[in-house]
Amino acid sequence: MKKGFILITGLLVAFVSWLAYFFIANEAPIIKGKLDYNIEYKEGLFLDVYQPTTVVYEKTPVVIYVHGGAWIGGSKMTVNNNRFNKAFNTLREQGYAIVSPDYTVADEFKSPFPACITDVEDAIAWIKLNAETYNFDLDNLGIFGESAGGHIAMMIAFPDTAYYALDYQDTPFNYVIDVYGPTDLEGIYKSELADSLDKIVQELPAPIASNLNIAPRIFGFDPKTDTIRAQGVMRTYSPIHFLGRKIPPVLIIHGNEDQVVPLSQSLLLKKHLDSLNIPSEMHILDKVNHGFIGANEPQMAEVQTWISDFILSHYKENKRTKTKG
């Protein structure tokens, strides 16, 4: 009994120590400044507002962060992991607010589309509605997404895609940041990795296979039994089909060994942006997989700098009012 208690206590101490390292050593935004947590922006969905840690502007510019998770998971709390938190803390020190919403994800044979997109649009509508309360600067809005979140960010920011939420009004963004986000869903669904995973899943026992086979969850039906319908879904929700000259400047970050979202997805986007003369910046990380797996410290430091510098460089100077210094 006593040994069991000691073991449990030891595990709890180890867990608390890990949490302390995660949040403090990595300077997670949640431990810095003011956080308005779990605000219900629509029924059953919540967002967090990370207020600036330094007052720099007369009104507060806003970065809308859309988390990843393959449209089947993820959390608004991703802001606090060590992939982007240094960039977010830098931005907060420079007078920016970060708004991070949760959104609908896939359920068993229930597609997340278009709900995941309309949810983030509704979060943006909440920002507009509450701009006076939070002193948000609606002339300085930007959207930033990682993986599936990058896909959602592009679907909202690109022309002719924001038609999902009935009450959504077009929002001019100062920039879009796409971190290894899918741009062409057909290229993801028919990739070598998807084929390999499908073969593995087919060899597993039925109960296990049904839980690992995520394609029906994302499509809302089995794409193999209704290929025409699947083609329609992939086209409807592929940002690459909605490029136009009104796109704001785009920052793209991708690893060249990404096995989940192939680098070709971002290269295709960059090619089309260049053809339309849309300002864009692309950074390719050598020997780096999805989620920055394999990235070294210098590479991760560069990621933080690319993100914060890109956002700061697209602030509309005419609204700037220094209050310190």
C-alpha cells in the first residue's frame, strides 16, 4: 500500500515537473500576461484571447490562430506548444493580441466540412462584434494556420471561398500564414502515404481498422464507394482552386521531408501565387517532417523569426501610436 502511494506520488511529481518545464521553460503564452479563456463564441464552441503584454498601439492588432489536427482533433491550446509560442510571445510584446478558436472536427461518418470553416468565420464575426470591448483593430487582422488549420485559414482568406457562414461578411486580412497546410485535397488523399496507410489499415481487424480509417470521417462517407462525390468534395474544399488577385500577402513554411502533407502542396501554391503576382514568401526546412519533426534549434528559431517578422512587417502604419519608449 505504502509502495503504491510512493509510486503514485512519484508519478505525480514527475508529471507536474514536466508541466512546469513545458509551460515555463518554453515560455508558453498562457503563463504570460492576460488571458481571456474559454469564451463561448457560438453554441458549444470556445476561443481564447491572449492580450498584448505590452501596450504599443492605440488599437490592438489581432492574429487569428487556427490549430491543426487533420480535421479530426487538435485544440486551441496549441498556441502554447513550443512550435510557435516564442513567436506569439514576441508579437504580444509588440502589442498584438492572439485569438485562438476551437472548431468542429470530424466525427464517425460526419464530415467536418464546411462546419470547421464556418466556425472560424463565426469566430472572426465575434472579433468584429467585440472589437470595442477588447480594443481590437479591425484594420489590422491577420490569419495564421498550421496543417489543417492552414487549410482552413486559406479557405477563409482566399477570394470566393468565404460563402459558408450565412452571416459572414468579407474580411480584408493583412496577411495569411500557411504552415504545411494542404492546398489540394486530392493530392493528399491520393498520396503515397495515404495509399500505404490504407493498405496497413485493410490488414487490421475490423474494429481497429474502422477507428484508424479517417477518410470516411473527413468525407462524411466512404470515398471509395462514391468517387464522383469524393471528387466534388476535394475540389470544393481545396484552396488551390480559389486563387485570385485579391489574396493578401502569404507566408508559407514547409519541411522538405513532410510525409503527411507533401512539400509539393506548398510548391504548387507558391507557383500559382507567383503567376498572379501575389506577394508571398516561402521557407523550406531541410530534413524536416510534418509538425517540425526533425527540426533543430536553429531551424526552430528561424521559424519564430519568419512568423513574427512577417506579421510585424504587414502592420498598417497609419494606425500606429506608440505609448512607450
